Amino acid sequence: MRTPMRNPMRALLGFIVLAATLSVSAEESGLRLEPAPAHRLDMESLQRGARNFANYCLNCHSAQYMRYNRLMDLGISEQEIHDNLMFATDKLGSTMTAAMPKADAAAWFGTAPPDLSVEARIRGKDWLYSYLLAFYRDEKTPTGWNNLVFNNVSMPHVLWERSGVQRLVETEYEDEEKAEAAVIAAKGLALAERINDHKYVVKTLTQDGPGTMPPVEYKAFIADLVNYLDYIGEPVRNERINIGIGVLIYLGVLMVFAYALKRAYWKDVH
Ligand code: HEC
């Protein structure tokens, strides 16, 4: 029997076509994300993000490549890490493990909460920011919550007391262009989906009950959290940025001397 692999050219062609289709379908998903206002050199934001993560996410999610003592790189003191950010049984040198055993979590939620150490590198900052802002009330799901960015997610909306309650708004359009225009006009999170040849639906969210934080403050809270998740995905990048700046200054100084030397050498020739 002929297998497709017998013919490497054909296999390669098949792969290219597949990759092209996949990338097109990703583009056509019609989802508009909200860009994350996260600045990884902003130490105060990273400190707040670390606290938010330890207080609200570490119950279920681990960050197995992140050690508690690395939080000192962010200017958080050893005492504060002990008092506020660690579980009583953890040591300063241990990694950030979840409070809940993975098997229990899988049984309760249907899916085990994934480790978040490199989540920002997998999904991207904007996706994370949008995801955390995209929870809405949905009586049809087991948790009572759903998510515009991650349909039927099994994670409950753990921050709902702060954010308040959002509801889904669905508007139908007869043609694709109108639906696309509506997504752009929404100026925030929006998702366009095709129902059939003549029907498109645009989904957006609306606030339906206040939380303990005003929306602007809540977004800043999430931005800090995303900033921290982005940081732990690659902590040494901050060091690299600082080294880079140092190297540029060094080269600048060197340039001045090199130029002076060049002038001295060529003085007699001119
Ligand atoms: C009560 C447990 C619980 C808490 C607390 C929790 N999560 Fe989750 N989270 C889950 C579960 C379960 C999933 C898996 C969802 C799925 O795949 O359907 C998940 C999924 C995620 C995902 C998507 C992962 C992916 O790419 O598939 C992200 C991102 C995430 N959580 C971030 C957070 C952040 C940030 C916090 C803290 C604000 C947090 N979670 C708090 C249970 C939790």
C-alpha cells in the first residue's frame, strides 16, 4: 500500500496546505482581544501581581518553575513572603505549588487547572488579559460562569466579587461586513460567529451588577496579575533588558574614544 510518507514532496505539500488552513481559521475566528497594558520593568506592578497571584490563583494553579525566593528579585522582603504569600508548609526555596491536589481538582472541575509558569508564553499577554476580563454569568454551565474568550471553560470566576457580574449580549447581523464593523465598533472584547450563510452573531459583554472595585480599578488589578504571569514566564528577560541598556551605554562611550583615536591617526595625512 502507498502511504503518503512515501512521497515526501506530497507530504510536505499536504503539510503546507494544512498549516495555511489552520492559520486562516485562527484569523477568521472573529475574536477581538483587549491589549494588555502590562509593563514588565514596573516593579510595583509586579509586586502587586505576585500578591494577587498568591492570594487568588495559587489555590488551584501552581507555578512550578517559580521559587518563592525569586520574589525577592521583585523587591518583596523575605518576611513578607513568609507572612503573606506562602502556604504554612512551604519553604522559601520551594516552588509555587497549588494548595489543591491535582487529582481533586480534576475531579471537581472536570479538568485539572494547568500550571501557569509559562502560560503567558503559550497564550500571550493579550489573551490572558482578555480571558481574565471575559467571565460572564451563564446559568447553563456547572459553575454558573462562562467565558467569551474560552467557551465553556471549567474555571469558576474566582474574582467575581471584585469585578461584579457581566452578562452576554448577542446581536444578529445579516451580512459579514456588518458583523465585522460591529466588532470594531465594540472597542473592546468582542466575538463574531457565523451561524449560517445569512446570519452572523456578535457577542459582547455588559456590566450587570457592580463589584467591590470600579471597572477601571479592576482592570488595573488584572493588568498587574498578567504582568506578573508574563514575568514568571521568563524572569531573566528583565536582566537581559538591563544588560542590553548597559551594553549600549558602553558602546557609546567606546565610540567617542574610537573617533578621537581616528582623528589623531589621520591628522598628519590630511
Ligand atoms: C477554583 C480553582 C481555580 C482558581 C482559584 C483559579 N483557576 Fe484558573 N483554571 C481552573 C481550571 C479548573 C482551569 C481549566 C479550565 C478548562 O480547561 O476548562 C483553569 C484555567 C485557567 C487558564 C487557562 C489555561 C489554558 O490555557 O487552558 C488560565 C489562564 C487561568 N486558569 C488563570 C487563572 C488565574 C490568573 C487565576 C487567579 C486569578 C486562576 N486561574 C484561579 C481553576 C482555577
